[in-house]
Amino acid sequence: MATVMLRFSPFPAHTRTARLLAASLGRRLGLDEVLLDEVKLAVGEACARAVGLHRDHRVDELVEVCLSDDDGVYAITVSDRGPADADLPGLSDAGQPRTDEVEPEVTRAVEAGPSGDPDDEALDTELVPGLGLALVASLVEDVTVTPREAGGSDVRMSWPLPVKV
């Protein structure tokens, strides 16, 4: 496998397809089950973030997921076309999400408890902006976020492939 591209309409149900594809390719490349769980969670969070940005900002373009296995690394990039600065926590000089930017908000949200409305879907995005990227950063050792000049961002995640004997 060199590169697989998946483009999908910004509907939440399509994140499942991206997760399943990422896990299937990872399994084919020899990743163990524990690492596959990490891949599925990270891809799901990155895709859910991209879908949310597209829907919140009425972007009709497709979400893109690029999966490759070049240079002994399984790399997955999720690209959105949201506003250039939307949902980006502070980034380090290396382009990695700084989880300390959202940690106080996460703590405050947990301490505050439920808002009283179990159907309050706005809780994720309004209360804790950047949470999706912070979750991805906590799951993946090698993650970078690159803002796109024309708007949106690329979230690149990678995992080392097992050495073939």
C-alpha cells in the first residue's frame, strides 16, 4: 500500500467509515490490537472535529483522510476546510497541540458536572474549544497540526510500523 485517500461529506456517520478503514489498513500493516484501538480513537476524534467544523461553519467541501505507510510509518492525515483559526488550541513550534491550553477548561467542565440538559450537544464545542485536538494529542505520540493558508487544517498522526522479520 502506498496511499489511500478517502473523501466524505461532512456527516457524523462517515467518521465510522474512516475509523474502520484506518483500522483495517493498520491490521493489514501488522499493528497489534492495542495500537489499532488507539488508531481508531484518534482517527474518530480527528474526523469528528473536521465534520463539526464543516457543519458549524457551513462548509460544503469534503473532509479528506489520507492514509499511507511510507518509510516504516503508518501516517494518517485528516484535512478540514474550516476557518483558518477555528478550534485550534495553542500549537508548539513543532505544530503539536498544547494540551495545557484546554486542561483548565476540561477540569472546569468535569467539576461543574452535567448541565442539566442531557441532550445539550453544544457542550463539546462551546465549553471546551480545542478538546478534540487535545484528545488526539493524548492518544498519539506523533501528531502535528498545520493550519492551511486558504482555511482549515491538516491533522497528521503517525505510528511506527512493526519491523518485519
